Amino acid sequence: MNSTPSLEVAFAFNNRTTMKKFIYPIIATLLLTVSCMENTPKEEAEDQVQAPHLEKRGGVTQLIVDGKPFLALACELGNSTASSRKYLSPYWKKLKECGVNTVLATVSWEQTEPEEGKYDFTVVDDLLSDARSHDMRLALLWFGSWKNGITSYTPKWVKGDTKRFPLALTPEGKPLPILTTLGDETCKADARAFAALMHHLKEVDAHHQTVVMMQVENEVGLHGHPRDYCPQAEEAFRGQVPQALTDWLTAHRDSLLPETQKAWEAGGCRTAGTWEEVFGHNDRAAEIFMAWHYASYIDRIAAAGKAEYDLPTFVNAWIVQPEDTRPGNYPSGGPQAQNHDIWHAAAPHIDILSPDIYLDDFPEVARLYARSSTPMFIPESRSGQNGAANAAYAIGAMGAIGYSPFGFERNCDDPSNIPFAQFYQKAGSIAPAILAAQAEHRIGAAWLKGDHPQRVKDEIRLGDVRILCELVSSGMRNGGAPQLTGGTYDPDAIGYVVAIQEKDGWLFLGSNVRVTFLPADGKGYIGLAKVVEGDFDKKGRWKEGRWLNGDEIQLRYDLLYAVDEGFSGQGLNFGRPEPSFLKVELFRY
């Protein structure tokens, strides 16, 4: 064996000083880097995951969760349900089976801060744990200063100190069970509690993204009178309108809502003066005054929370009822449709102004609340077949990020809610397709109701096609030929259809409705080239069923009349309460 050292070894041994000079610092740097990585705080790592947020995509604003658009097929629990883990426990599985993917649950100030400055988030942690174990998301409802406009969810130390936390007063000086919006100490205390909640959520949930939205307060507004008469409110009402409001009105003068424009013009569009000088000597001026102060108060709370953990925020409105004659019949100053301009001016940290809709004409109310371009989310409404139609319309026609029936856990397994669960299950199976179609203007929906003469028919326009939708009917016409369009409508019937334009055809999801087609340009006719029923599996894959033709797609036999009206006589028949899918290819002739 050659005992002569190699050149490399000899060089190394002869240059130990050089090696120490260059290699040791490199090794030390690597070790320090590894040590820093191992000791990176959990909060820092979670900051790198983008929190749930709202994002403008095409023509709609969508909720982004885990980096992807998310459709909230939600339900709101009863007000007290979430206060007890044991009480709520049996409902999780039932809700999951009904297609619910998001639960709206109350978190109350009284339960999380029973003593001032001492927080207990056991209820929150239990909700997080149970939602995760059932693969559900949460939207938490902060019941702080107000719930349904009334003060009832505040801690005892707030309830018992009306000097520090003053109440609203009637014109006669009688106290209402409602905290005044002019209570600065109250707002600070509420904001501290909400900020503590958001800080806790960031610590324990930022990585999981279980909580996707926050509601701040609930159906706020003053009951009984158009405005508050406590000493602080009296002084503010006699004082000057904040310049921030008049500046906002001036900057948005060309796009103000009609109700705002009318009120401002009543005072000559002044940019300075008292509330009555700027908005007139009437109840509307009082309502705008209350809207400014409710919105400003809640914005301070939302801002404190977002500073800790920036999640999407919404407020919900107790909407104006048909019998209401003035503000105060409904909670005055809340985020009702006529007050959206004032809320936008005063509350930039509130992302969505949402209506709670229990009135019969759902589309009318939804459109009213969409005028100010606020993202659409329905936190409270109905379930059953009516709720299915509402949800279909909100998602398909209004680009809503979600829909939520109230108190659904208490009757989710009732037979009357089978149609609603079936809609949620089917909508959930195509949620990515719905969200993509929303962003690309390829989706529409119709809402039909038998007891509304103007709602037995509806129309969707997509691309070069008019999609005519009609509630299921029965009758004979034009010489006695049996017809599946035009006839007698069941006053109790409710129908809906969601239409999605796809690359190679159309996808329809409908119930209790018949669909016919006309060319948008009025030239020629549209026939059905192919109609296939089917369903989607849990992974969103289409499973083909029957090919439909003949009696299944022939809606009219009075062909001469049909042709004169521009129809082929063929169409789609969703004649069952159970919703179903149809894939359709059209042709023109």
C-alpha cells in the first residue's frame, strides 16, 4: 500500500487554519438557522396562511376559505342552542346529513366575560372542536350590546351599572331596555370583549380556518321611536352633522340610493348644519341620525376585532315589515336597505349588510338589499320547500356567498324539511361549478310561488337564450289538447330552477317547474338536442341516468299555437318536490 498521503489530504492538513476560517462560520450559521426555525412562534407560522376573506371575482364577491371560493350552505342555530355543548351535541350529525357545511352560532358577551376583564372562551373552544370533528365551518354571531335591538346578552356587571352604561330614553324620559349608542364607555367595553374573542380565535383557529365570518351584534336599531332621547343623544341631535358623513355624501352624490338622495335634498343638499337642517324636520332625519350612531358604534367594535384577526364581518337587518308606518315600528337606524349609504359612510369595517328575510316575496327583498352593491349573504330565513327556493334564487340569481335558515337544528329531521335538505345536498355536490359560474356570469335562477300571480312565471337570460320558467300547472287548452304549460296553479306550490351554462351545454337543478326556451334575438326556434337526467357523487363526478325524450320532454301538443308563439313545444319538466338535475344540449333551427 502506498503510504504517501494524497494531495487532497495533504492540502487539508496543511491548511487547517484556512478551513477553520471559512467552514466553521458556515456551520454555525446553519445551526442558528435551524434553531430559529424550530423556535418560530406558532402565531408567526399561522400568519403565513391567508385568513378567510372576501374577494371580487368577476361580477360577484366571494368568500375565500383555504385559498378557494367557498359556498356557505349554512344554518343558524337557535339563540341559546350553542350556549350548551351537551344540548347542541346531538344536532351536529343531523345537520351534516342535511348538507349543511356552515353553522351560525351565538357567542354572547355575558358568557365570555362574566367578570370584567376575565374571559372564558370555553363555549368557543367547544364549538371549534365539534365543528372540526364534523368537517363543518362556523360563522360566529357576537351578541354584545344588542340582540334584536334589545339589550339582553350583556354581562351582569354591565346590566347593573346604568350610570356607566347608559340606556336609551323615550321622549318622556322613560328608560328602554336598550343601551344607547351614545354610551362611549359601553362601546369601549364591548370592543375590548370582541377584540379578546378575535385574539383568541387567531391563536387557536387561524391555521384551521374553522371560523369563516363574524356577525357583529344582531338586528340593531331603536324600538318604539325614530330616535333616542337620552341626554347624550339630545345634545348630539341638536349638534352638527359630522363632516365625515356630508363629505361621503358629496363624494358619492351620483350613486346615492333614492331614499338618501330624497332626504338630503329635503335640506337643500347642505354640507353643514344640524341633523334636521341637513335632512329635514321629519322621522327620516331621526332615522338617519340613529343609523349613523349605530353604524359608528358597531364599526368601532369591528375595527377592534379586525386589528386582532381580520375576518369578514357582517351585520344583519330586521327588515321593514308591510304594516310598519315609521322608524321605531322596525328597529330605527339598523342596516335596513334605505340606510345602506349611511352605514357605508360610518362603518368601513363592516363588509356585508345582510337582510333577515321572512317575508313572502323573497326576490323583491333580496333585490332591494343588492342595490348598494353590498355582497349578498342571507343569515336568517326559512327552510322547507320555500327555503330551498330562496336559497336557489340567492345563490343562482343574486350571486350570494351563502344562505342560512334560522333554528334549523330544531326541525332539520322533520319531513317538511326533506326538500330543503335535498337542495343543500345537490347544491353542495356542484358547489365548485356554482362558484365558477357566478364569477363568469354563467348562472341564473328563477323563484316561483303559486299564491303570487306575478310569480307563477319567471325568466332567466343567459348568453343568446331566454329560459322561460313556469310553476307546475295542469289544464287543457287550444282544442282540448293536454298541456304541461299554462293552466291552473296550485296556490301552495313553490318552485325554483338554477341554470348553469357549461362549455358543451347546460346544467339545470330544479323542482316544481317547467322550462322552455326562446332565442334571445327572436330569430328561429330552439329545440332540445339531448336531455339526460343524473346526479353527482360526493366527489362531484357526474353519474348519468336516463336519456329523456318523447313524453318526458313534450310539454305542448298544440303545436300550431306553440310555433306561432316561437316555441318548439319541447321543454324540461321538473314536476316533483324532490329537486333533480338535468344536463341539456340545445340546437337552433
